[in-house]
Amino acid sequence: MQASRLRYTAMSESPLITEGLAQWLCDETFERLPAAVVEKSVDVIFDSVGGMAACSVLPEVKAIVELIALQGGKPECTIIGHAATTSVINAAMANGGMAHGDEVDPVHSTSVGGHVAAGPVPTALTVGEWLDSSGKDVVRAVALGYEVGGRLMTIFYRERDYTSRRFYHTAVAANVSSAVAAGVLLGLDRQALQVALCLAVYQAAGPDNMTRDPVHMGKTFQVGAANRNGVTAALLARGGCYAPLDILDGTHGLFDAYLSNPDAGKGFLDGLGSYYSITDVMYKRYSAGTPNQTYLQALFRLLAANRISPADIEQIEVHMPARGVKRVPTTRHASISALKVCAIAAATGRLDFYQLHDPKGAIDASVEAMQERIKFVGRDDWTGMEQGRHAIVIIRTRGGKTFEEDVWHQPMDRAELEKKFEGLVVPKFGAEKTARLQKLLSEVAAAKSIRPLMKELRA
């Protein structure tokens, strides 16, 4: 095994990124995955499904499901949270849309952003149900799909930050990671996987103009389409279609097209089989955009520890990287806009999914008044990618006191994931069904078939 891993590391020095990656994907069986990677993959599926169940009720997701119903399709795969079933490609689109239907799904810690799991998880569950795959096969597909998506996301964030890029990195990466997840479940050989990667990139698209989207349709639709595209690419490759085998290499490839740098992928294969991207997943405590996650921890702690009521607050000052402030303007949905998120948290003392997506609206008079007392400071000196996990919160009270905390993001543990899951799923499915889902998901790696889980996820 060590010799094999050395071979993949050495291969990163050659231009054969696409070939080397495809060969590794074929060779990396479930049995070769370290126990920690399997455990993390199960947790990623668990956290993602909780978000998908909750997001199944959102209007952006319902619009996709209604379109699918109008178009028809073979009733062979589950649409999570809905009674209807549909074709594998249609179901991948619907489930993919709800995998990033809101800001509740996990992101990648290394890049401090980018919704990597929203590519491989819905595709693996959907294609796995269609094929009657085992839990081991689905877990492997998620781990390998995330491997590719995580490496892509890190390169995208490194080469183009929040303000300079002109494409939606999550959607572009999800096209590829979805094709990987579907391809390994379908048992594609090396060349067929190379074809699937190419066909997936052919479909990858998405201008990053969502800072002007007051809802979540741009992000939801692009990720839903990415899952549809990835499954389509893998199925075409399985059917014998041919496409160039070097989409991750050189000029006119993925990196040249999106980053104007054909060599941006150099080192892409480094550490394959020894480092696994999924071990750097970042779960979200709050159903809010990534730049909000760190400061919210400090804000809630300061409010609780010092018994500060909304009426006591004179001003809240939040320091975060300048790029993060630019990414969450007031034009965005209440689950993303930093000013709205912070005001809701300070005015109500809580922040949860159903509160943010209340059809009556999350912004009332008390929240509007709180927004006037909040100031965000973009730190131009916080330039490293790791600074995306850093914030300073300062609360000044009307009584003349000042409370401050310098905070770095603290990862969630399994107990917190369980509590988050219940908060998302119980309102949708009820306590008994939620408990059954928790058991099925916790034991997914040992499941002989993924179908009982998917059946339980129907409305």
C-alpha cells in the first residue's frame, strides 16, 4: 500500500492529473479507507441529510420538485421529504438542490468556505438507491467525491478570493464531485472515469452574482443542476461515450478555463491515500452563511455570560476578514446577510433554521432596530485563508460597560451534531421518524442496502 501511495504522490509531478486521479479512485476501496475517514464520512452524510430534510420545505426546492413532477420520469428514486419518486437524474437534481437549499450544510475548513458535501452526498444517496448499493459503497462514494471536491475548493479559494472570482466555486466543484460519486458507484474503470470528469466539467457553470439574490434560488439551483450534471456525465461514460481524457491538465482544461492558470492544479494528487479532504469538513452550528459562524459563537457567549438583554445593547462591533464582509451584504437573504444574522441573534437570543425561513419573515421591528446598533469592521490585515475562522466581538452597553472576545471557530462534536439534526428534522418528520432516521444513518456503513434509509426519508 505504501508503494502505491508513493506512486500517486510522484504522479503529481507529472502532467497526468486526470489519469492519476482516476486510477486512484478505482484503486481506493472501502477497506483502504482509514477508520477515521469512514467515521467522518458517516457524520457528513448524517449532517447533510438533516439539512436536506429541513430544506425540502423551502420554496426554492419546491419549485424544482414541481418542475420535475410536470416533466414526469420513471418512479425509481426518492425525493427526500416528498412523497413522489422520480428518475435517478431528476432525483439527483432535487436532492442536490436541497443539499444546499439553505446555509445549513457543512463547508470545507481548509478553504474556510465552499459547500463540498452538497456534491457527493445527494448523488451517492440517489445513485446508491437506484443501484441498491450497500452502505459501504455509498460511504466510499461520499469520501472519494469529497476528496476531489475538497481539493478543487481549496485551489479555487487560493487562486480567487471572495471578491475577485467570477464563478460560483461550489457549483463548479459539485459537478465534478458528483460525477466522481456516481462513477465509483457505477464501477467505472479508469478511462471511463476520465470521460465522466470531462463530461461533468463541460456542464459546469455558474456566475457568482448571488450577492444580489435576496432569496437562495441561485445557489440552490446551481448545486441541484450540478448533481444532475454529475450523474448524467457518469451515466454517459458508462454507456461508452468518449471525451478527452485530460480535463484537469494543461491548456483548455478546468483550471485554465476558470482560473486562467493551466498549472493551478499542480500538486493536486499530493498525499492521495494519506491525507483525506473529508477530515477537514467544517460543520455549521447555525443556519447561516460561513462568514457568520465564528463571531456568532462569541456573541452568544458574551450575551449569556454577562446577562445582556437586547435593551442593554448600545453597540455590537464585529471584526472579520474584509473579504468576508464583502461577501455578506444586506442585499442577501436573512440566513446570509451578516447584518441581518447578527441583528436576529442579538434581538432574539437565538438563531435557527425555521426562524430564518419563517414565511412571515425573520425581520421584525426589534430586529430592524438592532441593525442600527451593529457595525462590521473588515480587517484588511487578516489575509490568510485561516483568518476566515477568526473574529472579534465587542459589545458596548448603555450602562457604559464593554465586553470583548477574540474567537476562533470551534469545531462541533457528535453530541452537537445530534442536537442540530433533531432541531432540523423533528419539525419535518416528527420525533419517532427522526429517531429511526438517526439509527439508520448512524449505522449506514454497515447497511446491506441504502434503500431502507431512502424509503424512510420520503414524506
